[in-house]
Amino acid sequence: MRILDIGYIILCLFTLLAVGKAEIYIATVEGEPIISYRGGVDGFEATAVESDEKIETTSELVTSYARHLEKKHDMLLGMLFEHGTYKKLYSYRHLINGFAVHLSTEQAETLRRAPGVKSVQRDWKVRRLTTHTPQFLGLPTGVWPTGGGFDRAGEDIVIGFVDSGIYPHHPSFATYHTDPYGPVPKYRGKCEVDPDTKKNFCNGKIIGAQHFAEAAIAAGAFNPSIDFASPMDGDGHGSHTAAIAAGNNGIAVRMHGHEFGKASGMAPRSRIAVYKALYRLFGGFVADVVAAIDQAVHDGVDILSLSVGPNSPPAATKTTYLNPFDATLLGAVKAGVFVAQAAGNGGPFPKTLVSYSPWIVSVAAAIDDRRYKNHLILGNGKILAGLGLSPSTRANRTYTLVAANDLLLDSSVMKYSPSDCQRPDVLNKNLVMGNILLCGYSFNFVAGTASIKKVSETAKALGAIGFVLAVENVSPGTKFDPVPVGIPGILICDVSKSMELIDYYNITTSRDWTGRVKSFKGVGSIGDGLMPVLHKSAPQVALFSARGPNIKDFSFQEADLLKPDILAPGSLIWAAWSPNGTDEPNYIGEGFAMISGTSMAAPHIAGIAALVKQKHPHWSPAAIKSALMTTTTILDRAGRPLQAQQYSETEAMKFVTATPFDYGSGHVNPTAALDPGLIFDAGYEDYLGFLCTTPGIDVHEIKNYTTSQCNYTMGHPSNLNTPSITVAHLVGTQTVTRTVTNVADEEETYVITTRMAPAVAIEATPSAMTIRPGASRKFSLSLTARSVTGAYSFGEVLMKGSRGHKVRIPVVAMGYQR
């Protein structure tokens, strides 16, 4: 990604249209956006805000300057190109000064050379980074009571979701069982009307609903019949993330006649503002996402939840922090908006993060303490473990096992992959009825063209008592999730166990000389898989969760900045779903889904941040981030160091001791985050200093994206006042400074201790300090490379307060020879 500064941004998206190779571009030109304009244009007074300050978007100063910028965009394009040969998609005026435009490649070159144009960059695609957790996180007993109970948790905090929209009729977003929602004067967003039903998408709980698809339409990727030209969720993902962060409390999760528990958002009373920019088949385009973020900040959201990231680093950009997407987020943070972004799902491999910048919170995904297991008991007494969120077969009874490949109506149906059990019309119902149907788990299930839901429907249609899906071969490390079904069913995901089942079936099934079955004699029964087992080994870092180290450019040079920032639940999360949703084939038509991804982890942090913001309304985004990070835990429920799922040498899954590259500062602890004692604060000028200090960044590029000069640096990027310390290239001794602010009500004395792996020595100065309420104090850390190991060393700084506060920050460094 690249970010453009004071200039105008033109987005150019790759398009499938065959019209003269037109694409979508993002351009920046000279002139300040609203957030940083300090005057100088005749007739227009300054509109700039100080760090962490909201834009006063309704003032005449702001609206007139916004009109001026848009007019300049239109004039520039009108002077360069003939009317009808291009299409401007968006004007960006608030956070960056630019626009998205659909142009030919030749026109893009003309634009790039035009006076006053800072940069022109082709648009690129983004994708989705795809409940019991309130109890797991301690919200009902530790957090909600401090804000007046669950029915006041998150009151008047507005969380914006840039995602695939929302299904507004879901009970997780309903208002009929809650106290009436009053107006939120600070929020100025609008509510679109459903073009089909003519009904408003908002209801008081949902306070804003808009969609952004100009780039997708221009690229020829948008299909209004399935993508919905409205905020309606045609995917499921957006409804799921919104419910995790802000869904109503106590919503019964019912599927197939069974209640799996009660779902709740982290901040169930907070408001939801929907900015749809992702779509079911193709994901989304940065041009639409940037427009959505720009609008959300203009409208006055407090929190932004982003379960979206790039498909891959754009080839044109040099620096991970400088692109239209991250520059827009820097503007959002400058306007006082806290941003949580999914870290990415490229784990467990290193350097797979898609969330890079220090001004946002990059969220990794954890497995919580709930596990679902099931088993199949064979007639020979063997018990085969598997997965299946299903009821059991009748107690003390066994049922005949019949394999799909032995039930074909005729040989012509082989073209339909009958062993997948996706079509009841190709199997002999008379042979299936009253028995357990055996099916094969093929690549079609991985590709999404077959689903466990469909197997269940096939078995039910044929009158089967239940079904078994056997995995006969699988790519190492393949992840299987339990799927809720309405009849007894189980997935045997261990290939060796599947072989035991197949051997038993073959031994007990007699055939004639042609191979046709004469009699089915194998029997079995399926256990109850509906009740979860709670494990003390939680939390653990999920296999798919993207790993550090963070990178500062796309030659993958390592950054002096730790990512991810924090770990939150993101595996097998129950939440609302859209009946239109197709993102998960096993949940098509359902009202709830249990899915995994850092997409699920980010809204956990967004919702918890809303609770912190409710208690501390004047805290900056960096202060909220600090409170969340310094109060985390790096131990599991049994008191052992956090573990991370990882591949073994044989590519089977194993557990290893996790590091900050897996979990950042640790697993979120919402109760402690409300009262952190100290915070590490930072603002817009600090982030500029970080950019200006990072080696290899072109200062002109920084100005293009931020409209700011490099007036000061901080000596080394490691000196950015973040609640973590990373030195990617430690030669000799390096001193790093941090400033902490006492946000508690009383004076407190903190004793500072350090711990580090032997290859790096660490020392804190001073070793203790007393800080008055509201006061700030500096301390420094001296890091010395003792030996060169070719690997990172990990440690921590622990600050213990005399009044019980504990502040912990991770330290990461790699030593090099002089």
C-alpha cells in the first residue's frame, strides 16, 4: 500500500471491463485535507484539529472548505480529460485530499505528470479476514457492573464497522426488548433505505447504514442481485463482526432445535454504524474502503472495527505504513477514533501480518476454553474420535453402516462425486433408510463446493439415522471446525481413524464376485457432540493467526515496531449471521454461525475498547490501546506460559511456547484494562516523528501522504512511545526512552524490573519512580547485544505499583556484530 500526502488521491482499481484497459486509480494533489488545513487559501479559514480531536463537520468552515476541495478535484480532471472519458468515483476531503477515478492507463500517466499532482496509484483488492467469550473474558462480573450492568455497557459509544453490511432484522440488533435508545447528537451519519422493502436500515441500535461500491462497480465486479446495492449483508461476515462487538446481550443461539447458549456483544448497549465496502464474491477495493473510513470519521464514530486487509502487498508501494489505506487510518486516529484491525490469517508462518502501522491496534486470534468433540463407536468396540455438533443416536442401540459408493442408483451418477453425499437423488433411499450413511470428505469440501450442511440434508432426505464423513487423505495442517447439524453426524478428521473405519466396513460387508454388496453387517453409534468441554489450556494462539515480526517495507525488512499488538478470541466464535450469507457454506440460510479468523478477534477488541472509552471518554486512541496492551496476560488458565499452534516437521499440528510475535503484548484482560494505572500516550506528531525517523522512508513520500514536513525525529523508531519495545537491529548498546502518565486517582510509586533472554542485556533507569495523578515521568532502557545468535531475544519490563497496579510491556531485540 502507499499513502499520499497533501495531494489528491486518485484510486485506480484493476477492472475486468474490456473498455480500453480502464482501471481505478488513487491520486493525491497539493492542498491540505480538512483535518490538517491551517489556513492560507483566500476565503477559507483553518479547519485543522489537534491530535485526538473530533472534526466539527457541521460547521460552515468545514463544509465550505470541503466543497472547495471537491471543486478543485473536478476542475483538475475536467481540464485534463474530455467529458465522458473518465469517471470520478469519490472525493476524499477529510483525512486525505484526493479522489478515486476510473481512467485508462494512458490517462493515468497524463494525470501523474500534471502540475500539482503528488502521486497516482492503481487501486488494489482487499478481503475479509475471517457467544461464550464474554464469560471467558470476565465481562459480566468484572466489567459490565462498573458501567451500570450489561444494559448500559457501551452506552452512547458508536462503533463503525467497515465490512460486508448488516442483516438489520436479526435479534442481536433488535430494540424491542431493550430500553429505548435516545439520540446521539455527536453522530451525524445517515441511514440508507432498502431499495426493495423501502424500509430504513436503522432502529436506534443501528444508528447509521451506508454502502460504498463505486470502485467495485467501475471494476465490473459488482452484481446487484447478489451483492445488494444497499447496506444489506449478502455475505454474513459483517453481521457476525457487528454482533461480536455490539450485539444485544442474552440472545439465544438456536439451530436445528438445539440451543447452544446465549450470545452477547462485548459492549451490548453501544451503537452500530455500518459502512459496507466488502462483498461476497470478490472482497472489496481500497477505493471503496477508504471512502467508507473517511465517511465514518466524518460522521463521528468513536471506534472503527476493520476485519479487512490487503490480498497481498501492492507492488507499487515502498513502505508498509505509507499508502492510502494506512494514511486514512492515521487521519482517523488524529480525529480521536480508535481503530482495531484484524492482523491477518496467514499464520503460523512469520511475517504474514497485513496490519502494520503503530497508530492502529493489530489483533491476533486466540482459541478460547471451549472445545467440541464427538465420537463414533464401532461394532467391534473401537471408539473413533471426531468432530460433530450433533445429537447422539439412540442410547444402547447400534445402526447399520452403509457407504454412499455402495448405494448408487446407477453408474452414470459417478460424475456427481456421489461419495460427497451432496445429492440425495443419486443414492438408493431404500438402502439408506434407518441406517448410518458413510460419506467421503473430498477436496470439494475444502473448495466450498460441498458442505457438511448438505451431507446432513442428504442423509435426512433419505431417512438415514445419521451420517459419518471420513477424511481419507488431507493436506498436512488442514484445520477442521465442528459444524452444527440437526441429525447425528460426525467428521472423522484423523486419516488413521478413517482407515480403521473403512477397514471395519470392508471386513463386515459381504460382496459378490462383481463387487456388489450382498449384505451390510457393520454397525455403529454416534455420540453426543452438543456439549462443549472447557479446557484450562486456553487461551492459545490459533494456527491461522498471522505472525510477526512486523515489516517496514515490501522487501520484508523488519521494523522497529512490534506487531501484532494484542491477542483476543477468534476461533469458533458464535454470533449473528445473515440468512443471505454465503461466506460459509455450512451456514447458508441460518441465523447464527460459528466461524474463525482474526476477523472475529478484531471486533472483540473494538467492543472492549468501547467499554474503556465509556469509562474514560476523554482518553486518546493511544491511551485506550495502552490500557488494553499493558494489562494483558501471557499465562493460560492453568498458569502456564501461553502456547501457540504451530506446524511440526511432519506438518502435523503441535503446540510451542508462544512469543510476542504470536500474541503481541498478550491476551486481552478487559477488567484490568479499565484501571491500568499508567498509560503510554502518543499522538499525531509522535506518529509523524516515527515515520520521519524510520530509515529508508522518503520524506517527500511522507509529505505526500500526511501533508506534514519532517520537522523533528525521535532519534530511533524504537523511541515511539508505544507499550512495547522492538529493536530489530541491535548493535552494541542502544538506549530507548518511554514516558508514562498516571491515570489513577492517587499518587503511586512504581518499581521497575526487567527480564530478557541471555543474548541481550537490559537495564532500566530509574529503577523506581513516584508519579502524581495526571503527571508524566520518563524512564529509559539500555539494551546491549551480548552475543549474536541470529534469532530474536524476548523479554519484558514490569512496573509494579504500590497501590496494586501492574504494567507490563514486551521487549524484542536481535543482536548484531559491530
